[in-house]
Amino acid sequence: MSENAEVTVNGAGMGNIVFTGMMGTGKTAVGRYLAEQLKVPFYDLDELIEQESGLDIPAIFRERGEVVFRALERTVVSRLSRLHGCIIATGGGTIVDPENLHGLRRHGEIICLTAAPERILERVEGMEHRPLLWHADKLERIREVIRIRAPVYAQVGEPIDTTDLSIEEVVALVVARVDLHEVLKG
């Protein structure tokens, strides 16, 4: 992703579709699938942070700490928020930072995905690379983080519950909720 990248269709600047929510809710899978269907670029925030830092997310947390991770995240979000006509999957805590929320909202429609804590745990079980799961009681930690972030997630509208849905079903709900043509044409 270049600093000044801008995706255009027919010469017109476009808006973005941004997926947020807890880990294990399908942000990356849904975002990637929707981008393929719409033939627009897809960006995964965590992947971009890893590319920029040269470290994977767990290593950033272990070696540099969450404060450094959040600073890297803010820098990458700042660049992403200047893009147009793409699909973006954020990390679960990205929009907790008001600066990130404002930047992503400026040129995009933010959609929050949610799922039952038990389903989230099923989906991420064995993914010890997730810093949020570096706790003895993983299910309780998921519930706690959901409670903490709920007020911020509520700021972006009614979430889409992915608990028992396929990627295609979630995309159908996104399409029913969001006028993709309006958003993407900006």
C-alpha cells in the first residue's frame, strides 16, 4: 500500500467498507470474500502492521508491548483511511482509539461483526498467537473484552451476528444493509 494510493472507478473517488469487531467474528474472511466479489482491493490491518514492523503481532506485543502496537496501528490506519474504494478488516481493538474510528469513518461505512463468545473461542482455539488469549480462562477473557468494547462497537450501528452464518450469508446481510453502490462510489 503506497502512501498516496487511491483506487478509482471511472475516474471517481470512492468510499470504503470497513469491518470491525472481535477476533473470530469473520472480519478478514468476509472482507476478503466481499472484495473478491466486488473486484476491489482488500486490506487486512494486522497483516499491514506485520509488514510494516517486520514482526508478527505476538512478537510486537511480547517484545515492544501493546503501546507500541497501538502506535503502529494508528499509523497504518491513518494511511488506510486515505484510500478509497476498498474493503478493510481492522483488528478488534482498532476503533477503540477515537482517532482510528474517526479516520476510518471519514471515507467509509463501518460494519461491526459479532458472535457468541463460545463460537469465537471455537473459531480461534489453538491460535495461541492471539495476545488476547494469553490468559488461563480464554472464554472469560473473550467475554470481558466484549463487555469493555461493546460501547465503542455500538457507535458504528447494529452488529451483524455471524455465530451460525457462513461467509456468503454474512455478505448477503451486508449487501442487504449497506448500499454498496452508494458507499463505494463515495
